Amino acid sequence: MHLRINDIEVDAPPGTTIKDAAKLAGIRIPGLCDYPGIDHYGGCRLCLVEVEGMRGNPSSCTLPVSEGMKVKTDTPALRELRKNILEMLLSEHPCGCLFCERAGRCDEIREGMRKVPQTMGCRYCPKDQRCELQETVRLVGLGKIDLCRLGSSKEMVRSPFFDRDPNLCILCGRCVRTCAERSGGVVSFHFRGFDAGIGTAFEKPLEDAGCRFCGACVDVCPTGALVERANKWSGLPEKIVETTCPFCSCNCKIGLEIKNDKILRTRPVGSKLCVRGRFALEFVHQQRLTRPLIRKAGKLVEADWKEALALVAEKLRSYRGQQFAMLVSGVLTNEALVAAKTFADQAMSSRAVAEDFSSGHKLDEMVKGPLLVIGDLSETNPATELAVRSARPVVISPLKTLLATNASIWLRPRPGEEGLVLAAIARAALANQSSESLERIDGYSSFSRALDLLKLDDIGVSQDEISKAAVALRKAAIVVSPDCDQEIKRAAGNLALALGGSLCLVGRNCNSRGAAILGLDRGYEETMRSLQSGETKAAYIIGCNPARTNARMAEALSNLEFLVVQDLFLTESARNADVVLPAASFAEIDGTFTSSDGRMLRLKEAITPRSRSDEQILSDLYTMLKDGPGPQADNSQSSLEMLRRAAKENLEALQTQTRIEDMEKTVPAFQPVNLKGAAKDPCRLVIGPCLFEFGSGTRTSRVHDLQYLNRNRKIEINPDDASDLDITDTEAISLESGERILNGSVRISRRVLPGVMHICGRKSEAVTVEVKRDV
Amino acid sequence: MYEVLEREALAPGLTLLRIRAPEIVRKMQPGQFVIARADEFGERVALSAADWDLESISVIIQDIGVSTRKLSLLDKGDTLLNLVGPLGKPSRIENFGTVAIVCGCFGIGPGYALARALKKAGNKVIIIIEARNSGWLFWQDRLFDVSDRLIVTCNQAGEDDSSATSPLRRLLETEKIDRVYAIGCTFMMMEISNATAPAGVPTRVSLMPLMVDGTGMCGACRCLVEGKTVLGCVDGPEFDGHKVDWGRLVERMRSYLDEETGAMDIWDRENWHLAAERKAELGKAQ
């Protein structure tokens, strides 16, 4: 469309608003309620313009351009109008500092941290210098306010991670609209007139209203109404370093705001972050190990690097092959993983293993076609779930998640029968097509026979829905979340083959794909068995914490002759160690992760390393083991050279892995699956993953507000069951399942059907339970 | 010991506590203060006495840091770790004639105690109160009772009467004021002193330097008055406003700004939910 704005000819695609079209022409129209990426609102009225032939002054952020339109954005009348509107906004907003005669000079005479605890003006606001209202006052050229000022003393609303100051809210609605897109709308406008404000339903605390603390509302707020609590008063950062989030395989791009060699805050960089990437990176500054520890006379004491590394090299020399285990994980960079792999292969004649696996897949392309999602993706990989939600996939979920309610077809089986549903869809799909192409694939005949024998009439999902799904899912991509067990993964693989589609095994960690490409998952089960049987005598653990997740592993580790643990903190596993080596965090190193679609993602050093990098420690040890301790001239060089060459080769191999693995690699054959019907017991508990605890919880347990959110493990119970059992919301109960007892507090919720309950736990599964009240 | 008998939230961040302290109030006089500690890790906080009776003392706490935040979270039935007083030199109370007392925000508290005593001594008492926000003006009824005239100002951007300075200037032009008192934030007291200097009206200010022991041993509260080093806790806290080196005072008060901000950041991150939990507990008990 061709239009004219202020004597400038502008070309803009149809559907563009006048405000955005003006931006294309380099014309800035003020506005406080508009924000890229969320619905236009036209609430603040600052963006009013004149359009030839139109009566009145339309808001440029809501009016789309039309051919031949003539727009004026900067007439004297408009300028006056904008000043008046801004004045009205400010009459309800504490703005003493904006028009104070001493503006800018009071810093020298300010005698305390904050003169007053309530924000009375810019100098006492945590958003000072970062506020869009301040910027708009400058833009509009407002010099003073003649209107009577309405003071207000509403109380702050305090929640995990951020605070809401209703006295500063200008009711632009950005937070409401953003939240509607992200979480279905946890906050909205409440009350009317002068009492109007933003709040949750029944003014429940955010955590009880379904907020997941993604921080999107804080990002879009133009004033100091929503401010995060960490480093609230630290002002502008010195620099912003773009890097990659170190948690899950969504690999969100993040910007670290740095000041005084500290991470102040995180901001999204074209990404949609979750609570972990947005608020939980403070773990970098919590309880870090900075010096090596050596066990002497039964106690771990601080030592210097020379002594610690020499001891490790000396001890590890006496172990080889199966006697030695090296456990790493997909939280490490490619460089560290390669160093670990080389170290284990060449210095220890053994191998490094990791539990991680991720298939290679391109999400952008997958969402264009039919999709099936299985597993609670919103808890493990929130950004992926958000991307997938708008594609309206077919969803298999016993819980009523946001994804399920947005699904094109929602299959709701009984907990534990998800695998059977996958088999049922496969059977329906095979019934409607010729099996010629499939017969060539290994394992087809046993698969087909097993399907015929399966009893699928009573799984909580009707045959009709199964058939619909089978039709909808032809050539579909099947997305399996990382918490699903092996049986589900195999069943999904079989289904993918039957549908002629593809299998997408979402990785758990930020570099699960890198670990998978390096083949580190091969031999993992075997290594675990050797550790637990006692065949392994020594181990070197980097970036994982098996003692925390698994009591049997904790015991196995404590029985080792020699254990080295390399991590950021003194973890549960480290407490058993003979030598503990402190490592640098993701924010302190340069390095790469591999995304699931094969891209190399950069990590950039943002703060001074608190310790040495994993890569550095491993190369130093490698050199010492290969060449012995003491000063080396030529030998050390050649070992290091060899290591570097191996690293280079491996990384090059990673970099050329840009083509996505086709189905033949991911699912080479039909696999036998052990699918049992779930018990038809009256009380089934779904144990699922938790957004607020990641992996073994080593990092997330060191973030105060995540611990606060996990303080009462919530057991979701259907209101009908609650009334039958006569239990009330927030009551403390126990769930008994065989020998296992799970304690928590009741949360009455319609996310579960009658007869089903939900709790967060480390290992996803479905079990039968009995409810016990605390007597 | 030192039980909180009453708690009133006067405004967000401004709390009134009435604390049982019969020995302390026995000799309390206007212009004096107490030092309170909420718990083992709280700082010693100097608080001017706002009101007292035979068994308790009332203080007004402005929440501007970790220790004042801890104090303002105390509720009826809680106890302070310690309380010491009366400290400081009491104000000289006699019949001066006409006195003007300018109070800002939390200064309204001690201003009330001073006005009460001066009125009893026969003075004509004019009180001017200023606050950033109408929600921060409190005890107007009490001030009314102990004054002959009460002038209320509140921050209205761009207007003349946004602070006490203008009404005070007008007062000095129209009436003979024998003595002026200014109690409130340091900046306000400096402005008032500057306003009364041309007319040469004796002006008394109540300084709030950083203070630790409060009895003259540590030297933290040193101020420069008329070129001489004096201690805020035993020579003051009330001084001649025209003789105070304000620049030096503010410089010293800012000594630990970074540490105070850091401490607040850490404490708030770990304790922000205390107030909500206390409310919930009280709610459940009722």
C-alpha cells in the first residue's frame, strides 16, 4: 500500500498500522500501550494522528493503512493534544521529579539509599532511566502539569521474582495482553473508575492463579509498576552480552545485563523466555566453589590447583577401561564434551557417557505440518511448547494443559496408557493404508502382530477419536518431551514409521544434541550398571549430580575407591568425592552448544571467570596423565596439540552436521514395546516434570524464589474427589503407593479428571495411590 | 522486655510502633531519641520519640533499609531485641514567644512531642507540615490540639505550596517568629535553615547522622557545627541550623550507600514474603 505521512511517501504491506508504517519512514509517534508482537489496543491515546478525510483523531496504532491515505503526525494541534493526554496520565502517577526545579541536582544532596520507601518520583523509582514514561515526556516536550495531582497509597503486590506497584500503573494493558498470549491470561483489568487496576481473579496470589513467572509482563511494562526484585535499585547495566540459556534444549537467546562484574538481570533477545532463563540465572552467583577441595583425614579441605590436579592424575593412572567411569551431561559445551570424550578415550581407555539424547529436527518446519505432542512439554521446554501451541497439534495428555485446550484433537487417556494410545493410532493408520512400504522395514511383522493382539477398547479414548487422529496425523512429526520413558519413545518411533512421518525426541539439556552427536549416550546404561555392581572403582563426574537424584547411585559413589567431581557448587555428589574441582559457569566462558536443528549456538564470556573452565581442567589433566607430572618442554606441547587436534576434528564434524537426520537414522526399525494396560484403580497419580525444578535441581535449588514456589509440593485433586474424600484446599495429605510415600498440600484443580491426581516429581510415571490424611 | 503494644501502618513504608518501656519513658523529654534493634542481625536504629505515656513510647519508622524494614514488620505482641534511651540532649523548652515547627513526613512524630511541650510552656505554636503525598500526612488531629495554627502542604508539581518553604517565608514576613524548628529529612532542614537565615531567626534542626552506640563512644555520628566537631548523640541531635556544615553531613551519611543497597537487595530477595505470610497467619487465627 502506498500512503503519505507528513509529506513522506511510504510503502507498507496491507494490514500494517499507521504507527508501524510511520516507523518504516523513520517517523516516531509516541505511544505507551502499543508493543511489538502483542495485540494493538489503542488505550493510551498518545498516538493520535490526523487522517485527511477522517473525522476526529484516530489512534495510529490500531488503524491499518489504506491506499492513498494522507496522514499528519506532528501538527501544533496534535502536539497540544498529546501534552494534555500525557498530563492526565501523569496526574495519577508520582512524577514529582519530572518537573522539579532541582531535577538532576539532588543526587549530591541525597543522604540515604532511598529517601522514602514509596516511589514518589523518578529518583525513588527502580525504573529510573529505564522508563518509557520518562522518555515519552521528553518526546512530547511536556514541561509542567497544571492538573491537580491525585496521590494514592495503594499497597505493593509482592510475588516471587517481581513486585507490582499499583501506584505507578498507567493501565496500558500491555501485561494483560502479553499474559493472554503466553499463559492464557493470569491477570486482567479489575474494578472500574479510579479504582481500576490490574490483578488476578479473586486477587489470588500469582502462584495460585496459574502464573508461571515467565516475566513477559515485566519486560513489556513501560513504567516502574512491574519491576523485578533482583538488583532492583542497580539502574542501567554497563553492558549487555548476548549468549544462550544454559537450561533446556529450547536454547533461547538471552541478553545478560552486566554491572560490576555481576549479572544484574536477563532480557529476552527475540526469544520467549521462561522463569528459568529469565529469573533463575542468579545461580551463577550463589554458593560457588572457587578453590579445589581435597579429602584429607576424612574432611574436604581447600587446596591449590597444582596439588589437586597432581593428585587426580596420580590416582587415575591406576585405573583403566571398565574400572573407570566418566559421567558428563548435556549442560556442558561442545568444547568441554569433546575434551571429556578425548580424555576418557585416550587417557583412560574408557569412555565418557551422558544420559542425554536429542534427535535432530527443525521445529520451524515441523510446525507447518501435522504434529502430535506427547508429554508435558510446557514444564520441560516452555518455549518449544509455545511455538507448538499455535500450530494446534494433536495432543495426548491426561492433564488439561494449555496445550491440550488449544489442541486440534485432544486425546485424554488414563494415566499410564499413553503408550497404548500411540499403538491404537498406529493400528488405525495401518488399517487405512497398504503396508507395502512398511514391510521392508525391520521388525514390521512382529510389530503388526503385536498390534493385532493388543486390547485397546478400554483406554479412556474412544475409537472414533483414534480414527480421527490417525487421519489427521498422516506424515506427522511426533514430538516427545524429554521426561517420557523409553517405552513411550519406542512406541512413538513405531507410530512415526507407521504414519510415514518423523520422530522428534526433544532433548532435556541445552547441549543434549551436542552430546547425542558425539555419541555420549552410547554405553550409558552399561556404565550405570558397572557403577552399581561395584565393578567400577573410580569415577570422574562433570556437570551432573547423580547422588541427588538416586539413592542407589549415592551409595555406589560413596563406595568408590576414588571419586573426582567437577561442578559449580558443592553438590551432593561432591560431598562423597575425594577431589572436588570448581568449574566456570556458562556466563564465564566462550563456547558453543549445538541446537536440535544443527546450529552452533555461541556462549560469550560475560563476567570474569570464578574458576577454570571444564575444557581447561580436562586438557590440563590430560596433559599430566599422558606425560606425567613435573615441567615438560616438548612432551606437554605434543599432548596438548593432540588434544586440540582431536577437539578440532570433532567440532568440525559437529559443524558439518547441519543436515537433519532423516528417519532412517532416528528410527531404523520397529521396536518391541512393553505396553501394559493401566490399572483401573480408583486413584491414579500422574507424576510429572516441574518447571521450577530443572534436571537434578542442582542449580534451581539455589534460586530462592524457585525454592519458595516448591515449598509445598502441590497435589492437584479434582473438586469431585475432594468433596468425596472431604479434603480441603491447602490441606496437607500423604499419598501412599506401595512402599513410597509422597507428601504434599492439596490444590483443588480441574486440570485432572475425577480419579486422577497430579504431583511434580523427578521421574515421570503413573502410579496407583491411596490418600492418607495427617491425623 | 520491649514488647510491641500497638502497630499502625500510617502509610506504605511509614509505621507507628508503641513499645512498652517504662524505665525509658520515666525521663524522656522532647528532642530526645531511642536506639532500637529488631533482631541479632539488625542495625542499631536511632528513632526520635514521637509520644510517650507512663509505660510506653511511640516511634515512627520510615522503611528505608533492611533494619528499618525489619522494625516495620514487627507486630503487636512481638518484642524488640533491645531498646536504649533516652539519648541525646533534650530540646530547651521555655516561653520564647511565637515558635514555628516545620515537620516533614516522619518528622511529624517528634514535632508533635516538641509542640506539646512548647505549648505547655506558654508559646504560640505554629506548625507547618509537608509531605510528598497526601497519604503521608498523619496525626493532623493531634497536631491541631497542640498548636495555635496548623498549615498543611503537600507536593503538587509546579505549585508554590509544594513544600513548607513558601508558607514559612510568608509567615516570617507577616509575623514575628522568635524561633523556628525543622524536623524531617536533611535536605528539608537545610532548606528551612537557608530560608530563615536572612531574617536571622534562631533555627533548631534535628540531625540524623549515621549512629552506632549513641552514648558518645564510637564517633560515628560526628557532625561539623560552626567549624567544630560535635557528636550527634550527646551534643545533639538538635543543633543551630545556621551553623551546620550540611555538605559534610550529607557526605558522611552517604558513606555506606552501596552496602545498604546491596544488603537490601539480598534481604528483600529472601524475605519479601514475610509480610504476606504474617497476614495469612493472622487471617487464619481469626
